[in-house]
Amino acid sequence: DSLDQLGVAYDIWEFGVELSDPTAETVNTYDAVIWFTGDTPAGPDSSGEASLSNFLDGGGCLLISSQEYHSSWGLTEFMETYLGVESVTDDVGYSSVSGAGAIFGQLGTYALNDTSIWGSPAIIAPNETAETAFVSTQGTVGIARDNAGFQAAFLGFGLEDITTDARTEILEQFFNWCGIIVSPPLSSEALYLPIVLK
């Protein structure tokens, strides 16, 4: 797994076990949050968005990887205000993604697994507060925001749909952007929380 390769200490919050999104009290104990979502309903619900808003207001670092987040909940105030989303086009077919912009631009091009069980990836247009972070042949597929005392990135494709090596490169860049160097491996003092929703 990519987090193990990076030497990152982490905990997993699994919606299918916990039966709710994590509270603000829970997410605020971590330095960074990776919110992975699979099938619909995908992404944080309104209570999860409230927890993440509180986390980001405190200077947190967030990565949401979800191609069905917008499809599940529509364009929410959290997406607009904290993630920097202008609009989303759901279920767009593209077969690869490339890093772009100041934050992820040094990354390469990564093929997407065409057998994803979660549906087709999304196109995400950034508003004036965010920048393009990943592109495909169809347009912007990932955005990032780093101008309000926190860092937040939203990917319209699933990290599970790329190879482990590619996923590791993207996550390493994410952690470095958060201000945490992952090589050599981190001490156990820094924790990151990938959230797995099933």
C-alpha cells in the first residue's frame, strides 16, 4: 500500500463499520486527512462536511478522491467555499490524468484502470480561489486550494484506479505540500487519516 511505502503512520475510518462520518473532534486529532470514497452515496455528507470545515478552519490539509461526490450530493457550499469548485460534470470518460499547476505540475501522466467499479470519473472546474491540479484530455479533473490558511485538493477520479506506484507519487506530493516530508519515513508523531467509505 502507498501509505506503508511512504512510511506514514495512519488510522482508517471505515463508514461501513462506524456507520457515520467522523466528527470534528476525531478529524482534528490528525495533521492531514485523505477522504477516499467509493460507490454512491459518495463523499462526506453534511455532517462530514461540517467536520471537515472545522478541520480546515484550524489549518488542516485535506485530499478528497471521489468521482461520485458531486453526483451524490450536488454542488454543496463546502465544495464551493472550501474546495474551490465552480462546477462539476459527472461521468466523463477519460483514460489518463496528468499533474498540473504549481502544486502537482511536476508529476507525470498516469493511466486510469478502465475496469473501475465506481463509475466514470468527473471533470471539475475551479473557481477563482482554486487552481487546476490534474488534467485529462477532457479538461480539469483535479483542483487544489492553498490560499486561505489551509490546503485542500479534490480529485474527480479515484486513486484506486491508478497503479500503486502512481498513487504513491501523488500521495508523496500531497504530504510534501502539507509541509510534511515523507522521506525518510516519518516518526509516529505525525498521523494522517485516510477515510474509507463503502
